[in-house]
Amino acid sequence: MPSMPEKPGDLVQGTLDMLILKTLALQPMHGYGVAVRLEQMSQGVFRLNAGSLFVAFQRLQRAGLIKSEWKATENSRRAKYYALTDQGRKRLNSEKREWGKQVAAIARILEAS
Amino acid sequence: MFGGLRSLFRKKRGEKELDEELRGFLDMAAEEKMKQGTSREEALRSVRLERGSLEISREVVRSSSWESIVETSWQDLRFAARTLRKSPGFASIAILTLALGIGANTAIFSVVQGVLLAPLPYHEPDRLVVVLLNNLRLKSPTYLSYRDFMDWERAALPFEKMSAFAWRSFDLSSPGNPEHLEGSEISSSFFSTFGVGLALGREFSTEEDRNGGAPVTIISNGLWRDRFGGNASALGKSIVLNGVETTVVGVLQPGFRFGTDYADVYIPIGQRKLADANDRLAHDVECVARLKPGVSLSQANAQMNAIQENIDRLNSESEQGLGIKILPAKEPLVGDVRGTLLLLLGAVGVVLLIACANVANLLLARSAPRTHEFSIRAALGAGRGRIVRQLITESVLLSVLGGVLGLAAAEWGLKAALATLAADLPRGDNIHLNASVLFFAMGLSLGVGILFGLAPALRSSKDLQPTLKEGGRGSTGRHHRTQSALVVVQIALTLVLLAGAGLLFRTIQHLWKADLGFESQHVLTFQVGLSPSAIKTGADVRYAYQRLLDRIRQIPGVQGAEITTEVPMTHQMNAIPFWVDSHRPASVAEAPRTLGFITGPDFIQVMNIPLIRGRFISQQDTVNSPLVAVIDTELARTYFPGKDPIGRTITFPQVGDYRIIGVVGHVQHWQVGYSSPFTQNQSFVSIYQIQDRWMTSIDTWTWVVLRTPLEASIVLPEIRKAVHAAGSDQTIYHTQTMPEIVSESMAPQRFPLIVVGSFATLALLLASIGIYALISYSVTQRVHEIGIRMALGAEKRDVFRMVAGQGLTLTFAGLAIGVTAALILTRLLLSFASLLYGVGASDPATLASVSAVLIAVAVVACYLPVRRAMRVDPIVALRYE
């Protein structure tokens, strides 16, 4: 079993939103697709439960960062596909920059002797 | 936001979509697992574990969006209503308790609102002020002289409008029956200063408002309806006032009044006799003015002080050195009761706190058995915030229901209370349950609901997991401590209220026992409006009084009768300057004052005032004999210390030099226990030695006092007959017995005593419910423990000690805190209004007796639960485990 954080829901709220935006930046996806993709990209560190994922979707949609549409899946099942809006793309870029700065700063602090 | 709104309206669709989406998510996850070879069941199970079940996910997503707050609030409300319906006993006690607390607060607030807060019913009342003179040396405000007012009118004033008025009463003899009426002399711009229009006619013109002007009057709406049937043709008709035909030029709007009394008749003040109008020492005129926009009270004060200094400089005969004092118009009206009302507001706030503590305790007691319910809801995905919200909804529902019931109670209680007490309050007729009172009650209910609901809600929603594990045994120890603390607070607060009521009660007791300096029993007082035709000259008036008194003294059962300008405790204030021998001060303003009783020879017999030295005035002291005066022990002690005042001279400026012929006992003229800013010196002169100038108008301030052992109702018809026999158009009015007057003078203490007393009773009731509920609850919780103790050999005595000890420990803890708080708070509360007499704010006897009352009530409240505890059967108690 890959090691799992004790409570996957403990992800910082802003972080989860950013990761979802990043995932959707590649192509529109349905909820399960996003969850699987996040797990793959994080090599199993982030395992999302349905509740927190869909809360995030609603939050992002209300903020106008993503939009949704019902479509058929490859297994001909009906699912709601989420896609980035222009605003969402802008937000992703700015968050990435901000994140990079913060990580660098934190790293400097932690590595300082 | 709009998405939220849309989904609120299309909730069903949104919910379906979410369900479909979630189900799809979970199915896809399960299919993935099944591809790896797990059975369908196993796959579904592990997905539920890893990703959460459909139900919990749905709850989590839904409760995260704002529209769910509206929806869940509605759910909470319905759930709360259901829960309360399931425990009607708890609900009705809680609602009733809150209704009492909120109702009492609403009632008191509506009094404060109507009396203190509501603006006066005039145009822009904030700019309306009264202007007084202020004797800085004697520290007492006084009215101005009409001469001062006329000088002010010529100066550059900080006022847009200014007008003078003086209370005066009239005898109306036509049309209709003779009647005594209260009225006022006013200057021409009186009503426009208030910004109040007339119903009919016009104000006085400046030509009418001067000496020699035509006799005109403005009458009240009531008098107009009474005497002219409300007919507009009343304008131009005449009424006979004090024997003078006077033309009606205006009729007032209904309900107009200024000050505490209604006036029915207004005449121009400028028509005063010249001697009175020019007398700078006659301070009988009040002044009301409207500040210019943007002018502050202190600016106006400075400007008016400069004007008055100028008047003093130019007129050596004025009472030099009086300052100006400008007050908001509301101040003289309500200034006296502000302290008392704030005291009552404080007291009723304490009642509300006690009520809240009671309900909080009930909620806590209820929440212990409900811990299980909360744990299950928490396990089903409800967050702590959700549970707290549910509980707050319950308590707010309780408080709002209590508030509605309380409002009804306030309406009813206020009506009952005002029927007896309104006369003790200025603006008493202005007290209603109006919009701002409703607003207050609503706000109070919501605030109270959150206040008493929050603590129990936070307590109950903490640490829900362990309780579920324990299988329903709540964390009662902590609950218990909170509940005990609440009961201690209740007892302490109740003691404070009891102490306040006790102190006021002792005050009233002392007031009744106080030596008044005269005997009020069997004394009757009234005023007589002498027939105008019979009092053209001073000699006429003297004769008229002698004739009147002769007739009254002949009535069987009347032991004595006399006339006087001052009746003790009626707030009449004929304070006149004086000096002894040749100690004339530089200005009259610096002269001490004495209360001048202008009376006849029988006054001290009728009132039963002791004669200490010399003699009282007699029949032989007349206009043709030397002026003589009698002084009281107070004046004798202050101005003739250790010396014999008899034979010395006392001078009343403008009136004359009087030889002192006797000393009588001091009379309580102001209300007992009231530290009057006015003089305590008293002197007595004979009405038969008063100069003609004042005699012809003296009857409006003269009273008859008479002593009779008969009931007032028996002797009054005879008195009426005697008055009418002496002159058929003579009126008799202001009839009161002396004991009634004495009792009325205690109104400032009686009113708060009644109110604080009822609050204290209410508090006692609530606190005893609180103690009872807590002990009773704790016995229920501890039945098991008691059973074990008894099985292990504890005696009934030990159980008694344990349970009763708990109640008494709480009571004594509450008493200790309460006594300390009472020592501080009663002093603070009563400092709003100096109400106490003959008893200190920390009177040990009062504190001891109210503590005893509280202990007795606590013992009674503990009795039932203690008895139940002692009857616990160990076998029955243990079998339930």
C-alpha cells in the first residue's frame, strides 16, 4: 500500500483548489477523472474523498473559475465534465507563481541553519 | 450567489444532479476496483471506506453552500419546534420564565422610553430650552422677574423665539357653573415658540400683551368643548374670569400642555399691574425659548450671562449677581425621575439575568440526556457548528415565544401598574407599547436566546466521540459545575434585589415614623376662590376671610380652622429673603431665605405645632398695630445661637421690619428625607398685616386648613354649603386630607419600592425554581451513587447531609457573593437617586433579614428533592444497572 496522509481531507483548502485547476488545465474532465489524475500525479499521496472534491468543484464554479457540462464518458456513462474558464486559467497562473515564491521562501527558512 | 439562489428555487433538480454526479463518481471508483478482480460487494465497501458514502458526501457538499444555511435554518426551526413539543413541561417552564423576564424588561423600557427618551411633542424639541436664573450663593435656581424678561426681549438673543409664562389660577363664573381653573399668563409668542398651532383663532398680539390691552384669552380644547359645545362661534364670545369679561381669541389643539399640569385658560402676561410688572424682586416668571439653529447650550449660556450682568449694572434695584442657567426643555420635567427610572432599569435587568440563568440551567439539564442524540448526529456527518446552530435555534425559538408572551404580559401589567402609579410619574400618559418598544422586545428576545443558549450549546457539542463509546453516560461532572455556578449567580443576584427592596421598605417605614413637627391626622385642606366682587380692596379680602372662617368654624365637628399660604409637604415655596437686625447684605441675592407662612392666629392650634417661646400671632395684630413675626427653632438656632430672639427685628425687603414675638417648632415642609436645596428656615406673619397691594390677589395661593375628627366625606358637604353661603360664586378646590398629602410626599420612594419589591419577589421565585431544579436533577443523576452508598452502609442521615449539604453550600456561596455584590450594587443603584432615609445603603439589619428570607426559601426548595433522595431504595437503584 502506498503511504497515505492520515486524513486526506486535511489538504489546505487553497492547495486543493489549485491542484484541481492544474488538472483541468490539460483537458476537461469529470470528477472521478480529476481524483484519479491527482492520485497518479501525486503518486498516491493525495487520495480524495467524494465530499471534499465536490465541495471544491462547487466553490470553484461559484467563483467562475470552472464551468461544467453533462457529457457521455468513454464507457458511455453520463457524467458532468468540468473545464477551466479564462478566469480560471489566469488564476492558475497567478497561483502557480505565488506558490513557487512561497515554496522557495519556506525552503530557505527550513534549510537555514 | 445567483447560482445559489437558482439552486434554492430549483432545489430538487440541483439535488438530483448532485446525487447523480456523486453516484457516478463512486460507481466509477468501484468499477476500477472490479477491473482488478475484486467482487462487486467488496469493491463497493472499500470505495465507501476510501471515498466516503453517498449520504455523507451529499451532506458535506450541501452544508458547504450558503443556500443550505437558509434551508437548514428552516429545518432546524422545524426540528426545534418538534423537540419542544415533545417536552411540553420543559418548554412551558422555560417560555414562562422568559416571558416574565422579557415582559418585565419591556414594561420598564416602555416607561423609560415614554418618559425619558421620547422627544417632547413640539416642533424640533431639541432646540427648545428653559431659561432660569441661578442664585450661585444659595445654589438654587429661581424664576425670573417679568422686568428681566422685558429687558431680555430688547437684547440680542441667542434665541429664535422666546416667551414668558407664569402659572396662575382663575375662577370662571360664566358661561356655565362657577369653576376654579388652572391657567397661565403668557407672552404673545408663547405657542409659536413651541411651534404649535392653534385649533381656532390666533395668538395674542403685541398690543394685547401690554398693560392696558383689551382683556383677551386663549382657552384649552377641553374647556372650549365643555363651555361652548365645540362650536367655532366661540371666537369673539366672552367668558368671565375673576369677575372680568374676557374675549376668547383662540382655542388650543387638544392635548397641548407644557410641564406636568394642564392649563385651561391663558391670558397675556403683559397686562399685569404695573407695580407687579416692574418689580424686579418678584421671581415668578418662567421662560421658554427656541435656540437659533447651530447655537449650543453653552454658547447661549455665555451670551445670556453677559446680558444679565448688563441688566444688573444698569439697575441697582435688581437682585444683583444672579447667573443664568439654560436647560433642555425636557430636563426640569423628567430630571427628578431619571435616577429612579435608571435604578428600575438596572433592577429589571437583574431579573432578566436570573431568568436567563434559570433557562440555561434547564437547557443544560436537558442536554445531558441528549448527548447521545448529538453524538449520533455528529457520527452522521454533522459538524460541531451545525449542532451548535441547532441548539441556538432551539433557545432562540424559546426566547422569541417567551418574548411574544412577555409582550402580552407587559401590555397587561403596564396597564394595571399605570392605573395606580402613573400619577407618580411625569409624562405618565406618554407611556405606550409603541414601535420602539416592540423593537426593543424583539432585540432583547433574540439577544437573550443567544445568551442563554450559547453556553449550553458549546458545552453539549464538545467531545462527542467519547460519549458514544460510553454508551450514553454524559460528561455530567462538568455540566454540574456550570449548573452550580449558574445557581450561585442566581442566588447572589436575588439577594441584591432583595436588599434593594428591603432598604426601600425600611425607608418607607422610617418616613412613616418620622416626626413631621405637626399632627397630620384629622386635618383637611382646600382652597377657596373668593367672590371677585367681594375683594376689590385689601380690607375686603380680610373681611371676606374672617366671614368665611366664622362660618366654617360653626360647622359641628370642626375643632378649628385657619388660612395659610403654605401647607406642609405640598411643594409650595414662598421663599423670601430676610436679614436680622441691621445685617443688611450688599445685594438681596446674598440674603438668606426663609419660608414665609402668611397665616392667621389659629394656625398652630389647627396643625398642632408646639409653641416654644413667647406667643403666636393673635387677633390683636392688625394693619393698625406694629408688624410682628414668629420664627421656627431652625431659624432661631441658626441666626440667634444661644440668644433670645424675642424682641429682635427681622426684615423682609419690600414688606417691612418685623419684631419677633415668638418661636415655634420646626415643621417638615419638604418631603421627609429629601435633602431640599431650598431653605429650612421658617417664619410666620399674620395675613391681617399684609399690605393691600398683595391682598387682592392672595386668594389663589391661600389654603384653608381645618381640624375635625369627622370623615372628610361627612364634613365636606357642610364646608361647601358654608363657602357658598359666604358668596354664591365662590369655588372650592384642591380638597385633600393632610394624611393623603403626607402619603403622596412619599411617592418618590413608594413607586420604586413597589416595582423593586415585585421584581425581588419574582427573582426569589425564579431562584427557588433554579435551586429546586438543580438539586432535583442531581438527585436523579445520583440515584445510582446513593444506592451504592446505602448498600455500603450509609445512613439516611448521611444521604440527607450529602444532598441538603449540596443545596445549602450553593445557597451560602450565593449569599456570600450576593452580600458583597449588594454592598457595592445597592450603593451604586441608589446613588442614581437619593432615595434612602433613616437607613444606610449597607444596613446590616436589612442584609441579615433578606439573607434569612433567602435561606428559608432555599430550604423549602431543597426539601422535596432531599426527601426523594432519602427514600432511595438501594436494591431498586442498583437493579437498573
